[in-house]
Amino acid sequence: MALTERYVFLGDTSHLRGKSALILLRGVDESTLERCQPHFHNLTFIGSHQPRYRQEIIEEFSFHIILGQGYRGGWRHFDSEKKLEV
């Protein structure tokens, strides 16, 4: 899973060290959480949102909510000249 949305507006995140963040993710699996873990002292799964239409879950609009506490830094800055890996 590519974590692309963060790149759009965050830029340099060094000034955010020690802060907490609500992280909204689609398609979360164990490897996604493993990639986020080094950037926070603690990650806590809060819940999921799975909208339904006529009793069918709409996966395109579903997401998971994670609380990241104590940002450590190290989130890569987006280089608009490079192609994103998907």
C-alpha cells in the first residue's frame, strides 16, 4: 500500500516531533502498521468506518483510524520529481 496522501501537504515534518496524530488509512494490514511504527512511540487502533449502501460495504470509502502518539520524525519528504511507488 502506498502512503501517498501525507506527501501532498506535510512537507518537512521535523517541527512535529513529540506531537500526536490521527492517521486515516485505507487497506490496513500488519505490514502497513509496521511501516508506520518507527515514526511514533505508540500506535493505537481506534476503529474503522465502513459506509454501506443497501447493506453492501463500499470499500472505496472505508478507512481505519489509528492514533499515533509521540511522533519521532523520519517521515520522508515528498520529491515531486520522482514517481511514486505503488
